[in-house]
Amino acid sequence: MKAIATNIRISPKKLAVVASIVRGQSAKHALDLLRFMPKKGAKILYKVVASAVANASHNDMQSLETLSVRELVVTKGIVYKRGTPISRGRSHPILKRTTNIRVELSAS
């Protein structure tokens, strides 16, 4: 009962703040927290947790009330490298970071 999202355009550091709040909660409570949290990462994480709940209910016949977030891993994905031009033909690097998310649910 898991869901994976890869190369999401948000920095892993910003998403880790939201993930630490949700980790270990029941799935129903986690979805409620994420729905009303005013952060960009909350909307992204809501979709991944909802997908994991849908996988559990469809594939393993589990109900939402019995599920809890057993493991929520946020790792860094690929980094898009860009640059902004400055004087003398040089450039400053811009790193557009991405995130990989893995959510595992367990029946409790």
C-alpha cells in the first residue's frame, strides 16, 4: 500500500517540513491536516497520500479508518541547472531542485 511521486518541482527542504508533521499520523487525520495547511508542499503531499489511500482501498480492500502513515520518505530528485548572466561574460548558477516522495501506509 504505497504511492510514489518523482521529480516534483519543489525543494526537498521545503517539503520535509510538511512531511515531518504528517509522519506517523492516521491516514484520515493526515489528509485533513494537509487539506487545510497553507503551504505549497501540503497540496502536493495531499495528492500522494490520497493516491496511497486509493491504492490500499482498491487493491487490498482496506478502509480509510484503519490506515496510518507508516513511512513517508522525501529525497532529492534531479536538479535542473540554469544560469543568470552577469558582467564580463560570466554567469551565476541557479539550481532548480526537485523532490521524490514515497508514502507507505499500514493497516493498524
